[in-house]
Amino acid sequence: METTAKSNDGIWLYDDTLYAETLTAYPSRGHDSYEFYPHKISETDDPNGALRPGGALDLTSAEAIGLLGQYVAVGVIYGFLPALAYPVYTQYLNFSGYQVASYSTLVSISWSLKIFFGVLTDCFPLFGLKRKPYMIIGWLLCIAALCGLAFRPFPDPYLPRALAANLTDDVIPRVRGGDFSDLSADQVAMLHPSAKSEALYYILLSSIAGFGYVMADVAADAMVVQYAQREPIATRGKLQSAIYGTRYAASLLPSLVTGFCLNGHEFGGSFDWAISLNVLYGVMLLPCVVAILCVIFLVQEDREFRPMLRYYVSTLWRLLTLRVTWQICAFRFCSNFCYNFYATAAVIIPMQWARVEPLVAAGFDVLNTLLMSACIFAVGRWGVNMNWRRAIAIATIAEVVIDGSVMLCTTWDVVRNQFFFMGVTTPDTIPGAVRFVISAFCAVEIADVGNEGAVHSLVTSIVNLSDPVATMVYKYVDSFFDTEADDLATDTLHVRWQVTYTLLIAYGMQLASLAFLPLLPPQKAAVQWLKKRGGTHASAAVIIVICYCAALVFSVTTNIMSLYSATSCLRIAGGDGRPVRDALNRTICG
């Protein structure tokens, strides 16, 4: 049978009216098989299920290498900036708690604003190009900010290496808090309290770097969607797996550098040496420069006319009204809200009960990064046609069983060993990798020509908006239990039961995330079938938009609250809800 393909603004959809017999041709196949769903013959008589013409991108081509260069740079900066919060800003510069929160917030808040970058790259091409100019602008912003950090000498550390090496572990926290009663006059003179006097400078430049590389990442993501839609349905997802596997593999460098090269005494570690901070930021500059060169000389993009904003908005709204869009968005938000519901004690247990040393934690962080990258590569090699529901269910259940066993064994003093704790919980990264790559697969199936940036940003960033809501809720729930650090230090039977209750609540919520799996189509062809046959629901789209905006406002508001000392301790801002006092015992929060 020969036919011509039907299109939806340039995206080819399955022609189920002409291939209805396909529904009965595979009675023994499950809904995860793309062959179960009706499909079409393309204009070139190539029944491969591609969503747009052009053919799959060769991963060894210059275009592919140029795109990979973007994600190497993204992986390096994405790994470095948040990881510097503890060794550099908490230890070296001795930032106060709310200043560290400000840094962590501002370098990551841009991920919650991805959809605005997506609309920007979709609607406002520069010189006829939608993606390349924004990649270049993003990397130039990042380079400018990093230059300000790399070429301006850092102040001496608050606690010099020579002094820190001679102080005990119980004295150092008091010294950092302003209590010098354990120090001699000569030792007090060695301190550098002015180290954090330029806190705003470092926070501002780091946040500019964050906005820059996220802008470049969003533009690159939109281009990846365009290339991925050219792949046959049987192999669609290989490019994305290669791209995102490379991104996480590149973040191995930050894990190694921050874990082993920033482990001197002045950084809160135990080594007698450490890399210079100016050299560190200089290292971060290199991948950004390479990324710009890749954009200029390797990445290819056809020139396009600037779309009419009214037409773009109407097309995007029509896409939002489709059942496939709001259903997947609902799954992503609700499922990840439950999945990210955890216990506040879980971050204290490694330090208080498992006695995990910083160097050991750094080593296993490297292993986690390798496992995350390997998992994404494996999905591209063997799992592009796996059943998404089954994969998420198996990974989530396995994580709850493994993590729960380790946490409970540590809580009840069955085994309290740092290598047991870190080693057995390492596979916890697998469910996150599976969920991430599946969200990227869904974005490719949903997006239409012209709105790739907005759709990919919407589907992938909605998780970033569910995180602060989940964090606020579980911190509120856990506030009714005795699970703070000083409670765990007593290690009584009562405290162990309190920790157990919070862990069971957390694991119950994580398992409850599986209840939303029916909202997720099981495979790529199912998404396409639902896109064509699922119908439109304007009211559902309105609800999605309202919820998204509310979650975005909540995320930005809570992030802003964490910037100020008077509100940084509140649970809604990510704090523990307990009053914070300064060196003069004055309450500054709570």
C-alpha cells in the first residue's frame, strides 16, 4: 500500500486511518512495541517512522561533534558551580549560612527559567538563526563571568592552612562562628575575617555564569530535538542518549577536582596541598571557549524567517491543549513530587552514624557520576525501545529496597560502615538517569516544528519546579519528629524510631510515585498515537499553565527567601525551621 504522509506543521504523524489493519496485525505484541501502533509511509517511501525529513545524524559528523562540544562544556560548568558551595564559599571564604544559600540558589535558579530561554530561541532569531546566536551569547556571558573570577586574585582564606592543620575538629567550628577563646593572640592574628567582604561579587558573577550556560544549553537542546526527530522510530533516542551521556561524563572532571584538588585544610579537608582557585576558574574557561569554537565552525543551522508571535503562541497553545502534552506534564510533576519526597535525616545519617569521611564521599561521587553516564549510554545502546513504565517501576522499586535496607541497617546499628553505606547506595543514581532520559524522549515526540525550545524546556524543567514543593512538604512533615543533628547525636532508641518513621514515610511516597505511571505512554509510538487520537482539552491546558506558573512563582519566591538572613531558616525557604542566632546570641531568623 502506498500513501502520502499527513503532517502537523511539518511533523509527520502516524496515519491510523489508512493503516488501521496494523492494530490487529500484531495481537501478541504489547503496547510498548512501536510496531503495534499504526504508522505511515513517508514521502520517500521509507517506512521508518521519522518525524521530519533529513535522515539520522551521524554521530561522527562535524555537526554531531559540534553539539557534543556544547554538552561537554555544560557538563563541566554544571558540575563545578554547585559543587564549590561547600569547599570554597563555606570553608575557604567562611560565608554565613544564608550567603551560601544565596550562592547555591542563584547558580541554579536559571534551570527553573528554562522555558523563557526556550521561547526566546524559538521566537526571536538573530541574523536568521534561532539556535547558534544564543549558544554564542550564552557562552560569552559565562566566559565573561568566569574571567572576572579567574583573573582577579582571591583573598587569603579565612582559616589559613597552617592554622587549620593545628586545630582540632571541635575547635574549628567555633572559630568559624566567631568564638576565638581557644586561640592565642598570634593565632587570632592569622585569621582573615575580610575574606568574605566581597561576597556579593563572587555570588553575582557565579549567577551570571549560571544564566549563560543554561541559555546555551536550552538552545542546544532545541537543536537536539530537531535532529532527534529525523531518526527512525526504532532507533530514535540514540542521539539524545549520546548527548546526555556525554554531558554527565563531562561532569566527572568537577567531581575529581573538587573532591581531590580542593581537599586542603583551608577547604575543610585533610590534605597539605590544594589547587589555586584562580587556576580552578581558568580550567572552567577552557570548555566554554571550545564550545564557542564548535558553534562557529562545526554546528550547522539553516536560516529561518522570524515567526509571528501571535502564530507561535496559538500553535504552542494548541499543543498544550493536546491530551498527550498535559498528560505527560501531569505525570512529570506529580510523579517527581512523590519521588523527590525524602527525609531530612537522610542527609545527616552519613555524617553522624555512618561516619563517612569527605574523601570517601568524593570518591563515591565520582563513581555515581560514572554510573549515571553509563546508564544513559546503555539506554541509547539497548533501551531506546524499552517499556518506559516498566523501566521506571523496576528502577524505583529497586532503589527503595536498596536505599531502605542501607538506611535502616545504619539507623539500627546493624552495620555502620562508611564503605557499606556509600557503596550499596551508589545504584540510587539509576532511577534518576532513567527518568531524565525518558523525559527527553517524550519532548521529541511532542514538539512541533518551531517550538522545540519551549516544549523541551517545559517537559524537562517541570521537575525543577516540583523539587522545592516536595522539599518544603517533607521538611514540614519531618519537623514533627526528632531527627535533627543534635537528636541523632544522642542515638537513643526513641531517636532511632523517629528516624525510621520519617524514612518509611519517604519510601512510601516514593513508591506512591508509581501510581502515576498510567499517565505516561509506554513508548514513543504510543506518544505519537496519543498525540493524534487523544483529543484536545482546553480546560486541562489552563490547569497545566496555572499550576506551572504557580510552581514557578513558588520556586522563585522560596529561592529569594533563602537569600535573606531573616527568612533563610524558614522551611518554605529550604531551612530547618529552627531559629538562627548570631555571635551575640541575637535571633536573626525565626
